[in-house]
Amino acid sequence: MKFLRNLLASILGFFIATFLIFLFFIAIASVIGSEEEVTVKPNSVLELDLTTTVKDYAPKDDNPILEALELTDEKLALNKIINAIENAKNDANIKGISIKTTAVNAGVSQTQAIRNKIKNFKESGKFVYAYNDVYSQKNYYLSSVADSVFLNPVGAIDFKGLSTEILYYKDFEDKYGVKMEVIRHGKYKSAVEPYLANKMSEANREQTTSFLKSIWSEITTEISDSRNITTQQLNLIADNANGRNATIAKENKLIDAIIYEDEYKEKLALHTDKKVNTISLQDYIKSGKGHISSTAKNKIAVIYAQGEIMYAEGNENIIGQGIINKALRKARKDKNVKAIVLRVNSPGGSALASELIWRELELTKKVKPLVVSMGDVAASGGYYIACNADKIIAEPTTITGSIGVFGAIPNFNELAGKIGINAEQVATNNSPNYSVFEPMDKRFYEVTKEGVEQTYTTFVNRVAAGRNMTFEQVNDVAQGRVWSGKEAIKKGLVDKLGNLNDAIVIAAELAKVDTYKVRNYPNYNTELKDSFNLSPFAKVSKEDILKEALGDENYQLYNNINQMKKLKGIQARMPFLLQIK
């Protein structure tokens, strides 16, 4: 009797659970179905707000549960931003663009690409205005392309030139007995320099100064053209902080007028028959304007490789040989795909994963034209996977090169001694093993050094073959040195300066096709089990919690050490600790 009662209770529980799940999916469906369709009203002004993180590629999550419950990360895709501005140029309902953003959460090259597209938009005869209470330097660089730039009466412009700060840990290591054992090739390979010294080497200072000046020259030249201020004057403004308040900023022609936000809206109204309908960039993209319509059968595949390179499957934030190589094979086998563009935005990482991707690219270019488009960063491993393309296109402000490798292993020998820990090893053979609790012995160093040298030689040979250069020619510009895109073209590492669209056009030319549409890869799929993580803290990551607890600067220190701890195998990686401000 008890068994029968338990059986009935189990059956009833099953049906109740099934019914609840059914109701849950009905609720989800109703939420999805109830989303209002975004329409673009007449007399609309497209408002650009770039405070949301901008990524080269940010496909919409194809999981309806996560999307409906707003558990996906907020992000803007650069390709959709560019497409939206292009569509706005020919959209009769869009009268102009208003650049109004508290920050520009994008890289320098991404910002430059958006700025150039806005410049192209102006050819339509439509207006572009910019307003802000306070302009950061990157924000001002973007906004300076506008016909008129406006600033709040108590506002300011942070215009001071480019700088970077690198943290050094040698004294910290000596004090606490925790250090990184480093083996590297390349005198400019500064990714591990902070663990070897307590100050910047002359070689690192030389390369950092060089590419910062190159990027700053690009920024000031473009601002000069837009604002009719000489680059010499702009450098004087930066030297003397002559954007520090609205009055001084206007005296130095950085802005056109000092007004309040309500007065700015009145100026917008003058261009829109006195009725302004502002539509956000995000909503404009949602209305379907984030892509360019085409009925062409031919396709150009754009494969996005963004993030650090790891020996892994990979995802939207990590370049893994798994997902990238699958995308390459899929595009290669599609008869309608006539050429492939690899969009690289990466500081590098695992040398092994880079080699595996290189090999798949080598197989691909034998079948179809292969063009590389470089984003903000395409350095070290990022350059490794780019070097064998038929053509390499970089932005002027791209950071690239860094052809060098290293190995880094943590060692706690001194710390263990200080706190009274002794490690004893037992082994069947006398192989050159390594223990984090013992000093690195000579045999292990020699074996590891041999691996680093072999990887460096392979890397240089890959570049030499891909760029039609000799080993010596590549070695002269290698040694881990970082270059801007503008510098790299002079060194033979890049074929042409341009953006992603330029790379697509070149790929189409190589494939000899006139009409085509763009197909983006790879696809990222969320596991179904992750859809049911409905905790109220689901959107709060460990990184968010640590940033809140430690503050930005302390979190940066923690993150730098944590990243080094995760490195496995020999690395082809640029100085990823670099932060340009």
C-alpha cells in the first residue's frame, strides 16, 4: 500500500513539474512575442551612445530564454554599428546624427572605424552634431568629426596626449619569495619584463614611445582636418591642458559653442521641422538596420578571431583552434563563399593553438582567396595567424608585430622556505622535471629554452614564407617588437592600410566577384543548461565582484598576476599588460 502511495505521489509530482515547465515556456514565449517592433519615425535623429562595450563581432544570442530574461551581456557589434550608419545615410527618415555619449567603450582602431563611417555619412548632406558635459579624449576624437561640437558651460575636455602605465613586480617577488621563471626570445618581448625587472628597459621604452607617437599622430591629423587646427596647435593644447574648461576649450577652437543640453535639443530641432524623434543606435539596429540587405548568391565569409588565443574550443571572447578551424572548414566547403576575410583582434597567446589555426588557414588559402583585416590588436600569436594571408590590411592605429615567444612558470621556492615548507620529490627517472617548490635546474632550463628557440624559429619562418621575406629580414623587425599599423606597412608586415570593409572589397576583387553579400562566422551557441541559471546574480560575474571589492587599479594588479598564472605552454603573446590612456 505504501509502495502504491509513493508511486502515485511520484507520478503526480512528475505531471506537476511538467505542467510548471510548460507554463514557464508559455511565459517565455509571451515575453518574446510581446516585444514591441521598433520603427523609425519621420524626422528622426540617430543618437550614438557608445558607453556599451563595442566588440568587432557580437552576434545576438540564439537562446530565446536568455534573451527574454535579459541574461545576456550588453554589447555592440562594430560591424552592425558601421552598417547602421551606412543605412542611416540613405534613410529618408533619418535627418542627421547626434553623437551624445558619456564614454566610448571601444578600442582606438574601432573608434577610428566608426569616425570614418560618420565622415562618410556627412557626404549625404545630413548634419552631424556632438554634445557632452565632459569629453574624454577618445570621446572627443570621435566627436570632432561632427559639423559642430558643443560643450556644457561647466564641462571640460580631457585632451592630453597618449600615455601608458606598466606595473613591475620584481621587488614584490623578492620581498615575498614568489616569482615567475621566464625564458624568452626577443629583446622587445616585454610581456614578461615586469617579472624580470623593477623598471622599464630602454628597448621597451623605445618601442612603446614609437607606436604611441604613431597612433597619436594619426589622431591629431584627423582632428586637425575636422577642426581646422594645426597638429602643432593641438599638441600645445595637449601640453597645456587647454581643454580643462569650456571657456578655454572654445578659445582654442576645440568646440563651437558653450550651451546646455536643452539648448542643444533646440539646435537639433532646427534640422527636423521643429519636431525631433531621437532613436538610439541600439534601437535602430533592432529595427533591422544593423545589416546590409542583399539578394546576391555569392558570399564573402568574414571569420572573427577576437580575444586571447588558447588551446581550447574557444568562444566569443577566446580564440580557440576548435571553433575557428570549424568556421574555416565550413566557409571553405560552401560553394557560394568565394573568398574569406579573417578579422583578427588579438594580443596572441598559445603558440600551439596559433600553429594549429595557421595550418587550417594554409589549407584554406589553397582553395579560396584569404585576406586578413586587423582590428585594434593583431600582435604576436595574433600576427602568427595573420601572416600567411594573400593580403593583410591593418588600421593605421592597429597594434601589430610582436614576433617573439616566451615561457613563464611560477616558482614558490623562496616563499616555501620562509614559511617552513620543504618539498621532497621521488621519481623513477632522472628526467628534467620542474617543481614550483624547487629552484629551476639547469637541465630543465636548457630543454625549455630549446623549445622557445624552436618556436621562435618556426614563427619567423612562417612570417618569412607568408610575407615573401627572408628569415633575416623578418628577424630584423621581429625580436618581439610592437609596431603600429602605419609603422608595420613600412616594415613589410602589412600590405595596405584600411578597415574591414576595405578588406572585404579586396577579397571580392581577388575572387573576381562584383556582387556579393557578407556571411559572418563563427556561430556561438549557449548550452541549454545555462539557460536555467536564473539566479538574481546570474549577470554578476566574479570579475565584477572583484572590481567592486578591489577597485580598478588593484583589480588590474590581481588580473595581471592571474593571467600569467593561467599560461600553459610556450606563448606567442604581446605585452598584454599595456593600457593606452
